[in-house]
Amino acid sequence: IVIITTTSSSSSSTSTSTSMTSPSMTSTMSSNTGSPSSNKKHSRKAHDRKIHDTSIAYIAPTERVVLDCNLCSDLLYHSWRCKTAGIDPAWIKKDNVMRVECKNMSVSSFIEEIESKHKPVILSGLMEGWACMNKWSNEYLINAMGSKTFSVGGYQMPLKNYLSYMSSEPLDDQSLYLFDPNFAKTCPSMEKDYSVPPFFSNQRDLFSVLQNTRPNYRWLIMGPKRSGSTFHKDPNGTSAWNACVRGVKKWILLPPTVNPPGVHSSEDGVDVTSPVSLTEWFINFYHTLPSLGVESIEFIQRPGDMVFVPTQWWHCVLNLTECIAITQNYVSTCNLNRVLYATRLPELVSGVPHAQRRNFRNNFLKALLEKYPETYKKYCCPQNTNGSSSNSRNHQLAALFSKQQQQQVENKPNDDPAVAAAAAGDASGDHDNDDDNHRRSYAHGNNKPSSNAFTFSFSIDPEDPDYEG
């Protein structure tokens, strides 16, 4: 719909006419030095050409014209609806998460009672004494680091500009979200304002063996009301903790094997298709959650609440108010098998430069063997796994590994001891669910590997007892 208003003064009319004059019209008028009537005649012809070329209709002075195109657009309406929709009270009513007081809990108790069960939990009492809880006001952040740039929607933006945007309560259908993996390097003082709980310390985080080459693992998160993250699984098979510093958040989590309604992922998990706007998902799909047949875990996270997100659980987060949070991903013995499987292919690895993705898993296992040999032997070596079914799978895997070594005559064999461990990491699943590509490759006699690395991928069923650690 176009609305154009003009004035009745002759100067305004002249100005309007001039603004619609094409370059060719200007040229014609400038070159014509004849009588006024001649000038008027040529001017009208040029003006007609302008109308013909650009479909701009001449509007007489004092007229206000509304062009009603009888346009009905679901696209335009839906965008407007997502921008202006309020937060439905029904969205925040459900609260069925387990809350655990962890202030005096030991690491071994956390592993046994929480981590090994692979269930989302709110951990209480772990953020007491964090300076950021009272310190990180907008005023402080602007004064202390307002000129520093942070990652916002894929771009770098000064923090003071983003805080101004966040406080303006923007009505975007998809609000800009600050999600920065380098905040501790950009502003080292921020890292001193909180402390990582012992449950998730570097001594337990096995990715710490990679030191500076580890994937991105910690993020500063900020967002206005109605912003948030759409449904996703955390990268590389990791588990995570999320600490709310300011604001209130709505969480929804679903088990790894249950796709959220309106969300479609490829078989390998590389591609995920979902509504672009989180508000759009809530409007169109939240009410369909009961039809899944599996109960979603939902709750409200408030300042001081730390959420434990188990490996591969689907989750989305909607900010009910202006929010600031810190999150960190980690690898432990409880999710190591899933991490090895999730990083089996270069295209599945994230958070590291592309050049490092091809050998990421083998490099991780090398470093793990060097730093924690006992952990490596217990969780990664075929001869040390327990259970007849696991031993059977390991023997089958070793046979395939040996066969491929013998058949690889055109490439230098990879004698890296970590390769067997990489394969063994995938052996914790059912051998009947081999990766389709490898199965088809052997079925057609195509035994030429594309690189020197030996990788055999086995699907892991989250319900398999082996999956539980």
C-alpha cells in the first residue's frame, strides 16, 4: 500500500514534478531553448515517458491517494504477528523439572545421582558468591567494557550499542541475540566474576586436554524480552550448564530421540530446519507438544538457577524478560562415547576451524591417551570394555579394521593407536545399526578409503545400557 501526499503551493508542485523527472527528461528540457509552449510540450512528453517507464502516476496537488491493492499476505501478517504477539500465560504454566540443592554435594554424588542419569535438572546453590550477580548492571557493563565488540547475530557490535538495543524492548520478529564465545578473551575481568563449579572443572572436562585447540565451549548470552534460542542440540555431543545471571527464562527440553514439533533434522543431525522465529514456534507448535506421546520437561529459570543440559537433549529457551546468562559445554566419562560418535565425521564437528575438523577426533584421543591414560584405557580401548555384547562388537570392529588395513594399498596405512580407540568409541551401540554409508560401501565392494584415517561409525541407541556410561 502506497500513500503519497502533495501540497497546493506552486513551488511544491514544481518540486514534486521535478522529483519525478527522469534523466532523459532533464536532458530534453535543458537542450530545448524554444518558446514556453514548446518547453511545456517537450516536458509533458518526457513526463509521459517517465510514467511509462516506472509506472508512477501523476498526483495533483492537495490530493491524498490511498492505493488499496486488496493484498492478502500470510507472510506479511505472520511477520507482524510475531513482532507484536505477547507471551501467552499458557506457555509458562508448566513446571515439571527436578530441582536439586547442590551447595554441599560432592562430585561423585553429582555423577551418580544426576549426570549419569542423563536427565535435565536445575542445580541450586552453585552461584552463591558470584560477583556478576550484583555487578553486571547495564551501567557497569557500559562503563567497564562498552566499547568492546561482541558477537551479535553473526556480526561484531560494541556492547554499549547492543545494551541500548536490548533495553529498548525491540519489536522484531527475531530479536538480535548476543552469543559470544570469546568474551573471556575480550574482557578478562568478566571471567573473574564467576567460578566454574567443581562438577564441570577442567579436571573433569576431557576436552581440556586439547588446550587452545579445543572447540568453543563457553558463551556470554544476552537478549531482550521475547528473544532466545530455537530448538537445537548442543554441539559435538557435549553436555552443558547454563547459569542465569539476570532475568527470567522459559525452557523446554525433549529427549534426544524425540524431534520437537515443527523441527526437522537430517539423519546425521547436520541439518536442522525449524521456524526462524522462536515466537513463531510458540504460536504455531507449543500447543502440539502433548501429541508427541513423550512428556516435555519445562520450567522457569531465574537468577541463581543453573540448568544441567544432558548430552543430545533438544532444548529451546525463551527470554521472558531482559536476560544475561553464562553457559559452558563439557565432556566427561558419562558422555564420552556420545562425543566420539558425534564427532565421527568432519562435517559433524563444530567450534573449530575447518582445517582441524578432519582429524579432530583422532587428535582428541591422542591427547586423552597422553593426559589421562587410565581414562583412555577404561573407556576407549576394546580390550577393556565390559560385557559380552560389547566384546562381540569390539571383535567385529577389530576384524573390519584389520581388513581395511590390508586392503588399503594405495594409501599409507594409519598406524595411529588412537584410531582403534576412535572406532571403539562408536562400538557402544548396536552393530546392527552401522552407519549406512559404510554399510553400502562394503556391500558394493568399495573399500577405498577417502583418507588415511580408519573410521567405523556405529549408531548409539540412547536407551542402550552401554549409552548410560
